[in-house]
Amino acid sequence: MISSHQRHFPRLKRIQNLLSHNLLLTLGLGLLACSSSAADDSNSSKSGDIARGAYLMKIGDCVACHTAVGGRELAGGLPFETPFGAVYSTNITSDKETGIGKYNYEDFFDAMHHGVGINGNLYPAMPYTSYSLLTDEDTKAIYAYLMSTKPIKQANRDNDVSFPFNLRFGLKAWNLVAHDAKIFTPSKDKSEHWNRGNYLVNALGHCGECHTPRDSLFAMEQDKHFQGAIIEGLEASNITPSELNRQNWTHGDLKSLFTKGYSRKGTVFGGMYPVVYHSFSYLTDDDMQAVSSYLLDTDEVIEPQALTFNGHKPELPGYTLYKGYCAGCHGQNGEGKPNVAPAMAGNATLDKASVHNVVAVMLKGINSQHYNSTTSFYAMPGYADELHDEQIRDLANYLRLTWSTQPGNLDVKTIHNLKEVILK
Amino acid sequence: MSQSIKLTINNQAVGPIDVADGVMMIEFLHEYVNLTGTKFGCGAGVCHACTVLVDDEQGISEVVRTCINGVERFNGKRIRTIEGHAKQNSLGEITALSPVQEAFLEHFSFQCGWCTPGFVNESTALLERLKRKPIAKDQVEKVIEDALSEHVCRCTGYVKYYAAVKDLILNTKGLTL
Ligand code: FES
Ligand code: FES
């Protein structure tokens, strides 16, 4: 099982970077005026579909960040370590004193869409840059649900952020230059399914927070939307339609991956495991179909192609390494073992232009993953202490040559450089 | 395809032996060199019954599962299996058990004994580690738990294994501060 709750939060690295690289810059801009606009059409209605709000909360994965390890659900207190001290998630139960019970709908809308709480600006650990796309109707449903939660009295912890990073006007300035609150507008030339998927993926699922690279201000670079980024030593994959289609993901593969954690194209790992476990596995069938229509940019059926296996080449040095270290779990011919280890054949991690995750997984291993009483994956050991750079190179090249369409041309320098980033 | 494998097992040179392709280490121990003390449990890397020790040049050992690792991983290495722990005379008769083996007997740690080779190897590696780097007394339980937690035993409920190792660590000079 995941040993540290911190591992659930690949966004953490983003937050650290954001704080370290940009607050100084934005603090300088902090004296500029910043307006927190009120919600357009909000009347402090507490109506709304509580059940729908509960579902939306699941897909937005709010519990994951707003619950401390061993703490009461949604009562906050989970630390996000930054180089300047810890930022703690807040109590979002309906408690009037310590939670958000005294928020009216406008207050809540401002927090969700503009990152402005009633006590000041929120750190962008809260993905309001994505949530700003939420419709008014859904924001209301989430509000209604939160107001219906059992009030839990638990005071928010003061952030331990040191001067000058504790000055929240820096965040106002950041919002001014880096946060562009947009309204979600369905695309007319796409299907209803696709549009629903776009909304689920970009607004609620806030997938771009990890999968989209950031610019120098650490705002998502929209022209590189979903092209992948490095977080906590792993690469949040390129999930653009062109890349997913090149790898021959089908709607069924994505459904399997998001609901069960594994698929014909491999398993999720790193920060995606808790996302599947806590959130995506709850997607309704319709919404799942919508998500895959959007990600694959088609409603059409995609034919699964045969999984790549180019045959073994015993003369290559990687062959002996594969047989000695990998074949026991991943199969003599890379066919994998159900519930133990994914197949190499067809594995999407192998079949990427970037070898980052292949090397990261060899060095650091993968934590065990438990889904339910019939589905668990045992931990993969990391070999950072045992395999030297030449062996990692030989093995990575062998895996790519044997089970993917990628070339086996990595050199030791590439491995060495990757190692520095991965083991940092 | 076959390959030539050579290694040192319990201080004895073994091989070169021609081994077929795709042979896991446990199969090699059982079928090629007749060392059947290492037990096959789950065969999937979960129960840790099949662990052996792989020693590096400094004598620092790594605990490795033989059911999921091919014989190639052990080629040219020095390993210890359950057969190598007790002292033997020149006739191959056992003259003394290792301290870990003694402790497990004294504490009635095992019943069917299927998991025992794995526990013996892992606990031996732990003791050797503490000898190099002793720990505070109040850390002992945690360290034992960390070392043994992956080992599955279906008979005795673990307590007697853990108690035996704790006893042994606390009563062996130089392992704690
Ligand atoms: S038999 Fe090797 S781990 Fe279970
Ligand atoms: S003694 Fe029987 S499995 Fe442990």
C-alpha cells in the first residue's frame, strides 16, 4: 500500500515550484490592484442537487486533499510541504466556525473560481485555475452538498510559510498575471459526449494541473495542453489525442484503466493510482464514455491492434538482464501476470518517445496497489542500488526494441542525466 | 537455448552448468543442484518463503526472492541458502544450528516450517546489518517489523517469530546501543 499520504499528491511538486520560483516575482507586482469579482449570476441559493454534488466531489477528488492522514473526511489539515514551510488544506465541512458553513454561495463561488476565500487568497494548491471552468449549476450542486455535510469542528492549521512567502498579496498578483478565469463553452462542432468529456477532464478532473507543462510563471501552458510534464520524478504522460491514438488506446482500454487501474496497455502508477482509486473509478458509464471520447477525440469504435512483440534477441546484453530480473513477473515473452505485473507487450509506458518513466520505474520501483478483494498489484522493487547505468541502458534499450516501436538507442549519458532528475 | 551458469552457493563453487532458458532460481536450486530447502510458496513474489541471501564482496547481503528471479541474476554471485546456516562437520553432519535457527526452535516460532527458510535468511541478514550498525534498544521492534513484515506464515501468527528475533537481538552483544 502507499506508505505516505504525501505520495497521493503529485501536484505538490508544482506547488513547491510555484512558491519557490514565482512568489518573489509576483510579490513585486503585489501592489497592483486586484479585484475579486463576484459570481455573475449567483443568488445564495442552497438548492441544488446534493446527490449530484456528492458525485461531482468524487470526480473532482476533493476528499484526497481536504482530509488529513487518519483525519475526519473534508476537515482539512493535510500538509503540503514547500521549501518555505507547510501549507495545510482547510476544513470544508459545513461547520460555521472552522469550516465553510458561513460561506454564502458567492463566497464559495469566489473560492472555487477565483481562489479567493473569505480570509484572503488561496494558495494555488487548490486547483481553482481548473475549477473556474465549472458551470454555475455544478458549483451550486457542490455547494449544496458541502453545506449538507456533517459539521466538524476542527480549526484550520496556520500555514507555516515564512516571510515573505506568507504575504498573500503575492497570490493576488499571481492570479492577475497567471489565472484567466474562463467560462466553459461547449464546442459546436463536437458531439455532446465529447463536450461532456472535455468538461469532466478539464474542469472537474483538473487533469491539466499535472499533464500540462507550466510556463515561467507556473501557469499551465495552454498551447501545450496535455503534452506531459515531470512531477515528483515521474512524467505525467502526454495524453493528447494524437499520442493516445498513436499508441492505439481504445475506449475500452481507457475505461479499464480508469475504472480498474489496469488495461491492455499497462497499469497506472505514481500519482495516478490514488486518482483512479478515489475518483475516476466512480465515473458513471456515460461519463466514462464521455471522457474517452474527449481524450481520444472520437466517438467511433477504435479497433485494437495486436500488441507489439518483436521477438527476443539473445545476443543483446539486455536479454540476460530481462531474463534475470524481469521475466519472473513480466513473463518470459513479456506477456505479464494478471494481478501481479503488467505485460511489456503493448505497454504504453514503453512505447513513448520519452524514456523517463521506464528508467524511473526501474530505479525506484512501484508501490503495491490495492483496488478491491480481487484486484491488487504487488510492489515492483527498485534497482537503483543494484543496477549500474550501463545495465539500465541495456535493459531500457532491450525493452524498447523488443516490445515497442521506439528505437533502442539510449546512451549512458542519457541514463545518467535522467537518474539525476529521478533520484533527486 | 541454454546458458552456462557458475556461482558460489554456501561457500562452494557450483558450475559451470548448462541451464535451459527461462529457469527461475528456485527451480535451479531444486532441479539442477538438489538444494530443496528453499521453499516455493506463492510463486509470485508475495510470500517471501523462497528468499535467499546474495552476498557482495564486502559480505553485505541482499535478500532476494528466487521464485521471481531468473538464474541469470545470480550468475557469478555468492549466495547463501537455508542449507548454509548450520555448522557441519566434514561428513556433512550438522554440529550446531545458527543463532537464528536456535532462537526459532526455542520460541516454537514455526509449525509446518514452509516459511522458515525465508524467515531465517531475512533475520540473519538483519542481524548482520545490526552488527555493522547497531541501533537503540527502543528501535528494535520497529526494525524487526520492517524486516519481516513481507514474510507470510500461515501457521503460527508471527508473534513467536518476532519475539524470537527480538530476544536474540537484545541478547546478542553489539547489536544494540
Ligand atoms: S514463493 Fe517466492 S515469494 Fe512466494
Ligand atoms: S510455519 Fe507454516 S507457514 Fe509458517
